[in-house]
Amino acid sequence: MTSISQKLALVRQKIEAACQKAGRAPSTVQLIAVSKTHAAQAIEEAIRAGQSVFGENRVQEAEGKFIDIKQRYSEIELHLIGPLQTNKVEQAVALFDVIQTVDRLKLAQSIAKACAKLHKTPRLYIEVNSGNEPQKAGVAPDQLELFLAQCHALGLKIDGLMCIPPIDVDPTPHFARMQRLAQKLNLPHLSMGMSADFEAAIAQGATEVRVGTAIFGHRLFH
Ligand SMILES: *Cc1c(COP(=O)(O)O)cnc(C)c1O
């Protein structure tokens, strides 16, 4: 069996190769290790292998693992990459360094309130429903500019965009569209690409790739 540190090294190699191919410096792409469903032990193995940025998609699960880990390892940066309910916003603002899934006005209002109350401002990205899929979270691409303005009006600083393209289609056109949107709106962070397609995302300008399975193996639930 391949260890987590070996799998991490392999993913890092592939990121470097994709950067080289795209003519980008490897330092412009950050690897987010997606540890959802995996135990604290696995996360600590990744930390010992030099990984410091992690992604989780559920607030409660993340609290169970990362309140303790963050106390013991001060360099850890934690990203929320799953849907956020308004009744979990205060917990999310307290725990996460980055919330990547801002996707509706009510949530933005609630985040603004929680930031003021807790005197804490996580970095915020807007989730874009790049394929306009009816069942999927995210702001429709043609609503993005309006939503960004609404966030600004609430006093929220938005630093980037994230997307999960439709499955079973070529993701490259989606990634390319996201890059154009981020450039147009002057947003420096672009979170896209998972285990199966992070190299394609890097070719289209991803600044953060979210990789779970290729590092931690298959998930046991969710
Ligand atoms: C689970 C998840 C990932 C990681 O997916 P893998 O295919 O395991 O790499 C990335 N982004 C989001 C939003 C996820 O929920």
C-alpha cells in the first residue's frame, strides 16, 4: 500500500509538471488536501509530510477534527469547500480561514453579521455553478457580477471564485470560463480541479486545486 506521504509527493510532482507545461511557477498553485471523511490520524500524517492546507466540506465534521489540530499545529490553513447553512455560519467563521462556498445573498448577509460579531474575517470565495446545473449550488455565471456587488455592499471582501464542473463532461471549457470570469472581476484566487482533473485546471489558471482521493484514498461515507 502506498502511504499518504508517498501519494502527497506524487500529487505534488504532478502539480509541478502541470505548472511547467503551462509555463507557470509551481508557487502559484496551492494544494488543498481534502480530508473529508478521513480521520485525524490521516490528517496528521499529511501534516508530517509537509502539508498545511486542508479542505473540509462539513462544519461539524471539521470542528471534530480541526479544533484540536489547529491548536497543535499553528500553520494549518483550513478551507470550507462544502455547502454552508445559515445556522452554521458562526461556527464556520470561527473555524475556517477560507470559506469557498458563498453562493447566495442570505448566506452573505449571515456571514457579514458573524464576522462583525466574532471580529474575524475569513477569506471568502464565491461558488459558481459553471454548468448552470439546476440541482447544484453556486451562483449562475450571468448573475455573478450582481452577486459580487451585493457582497461588496454588505462590506464583504471577496477574494476568489470556486467551481465544481459537471461530472462526465470535459471540464476544460468550464475551467476556461472561470478563468475569464476571475480576470474580468479582478479576483486573484481561482479554486478548481479535483483528483481527476487538477492538471486540466492548472492549465486554465487554477490557483488552488482541491485533491482528496489521490492523497487519502477512497472515502468511507458521504
Ligand atoms: C470532495 C471534494 C473534493 C475532492 O475530490 P476528490 O475527487 O476526492 O479529489 C474537491 N472539491 C470539493 C468541493 C469536494 O467536495
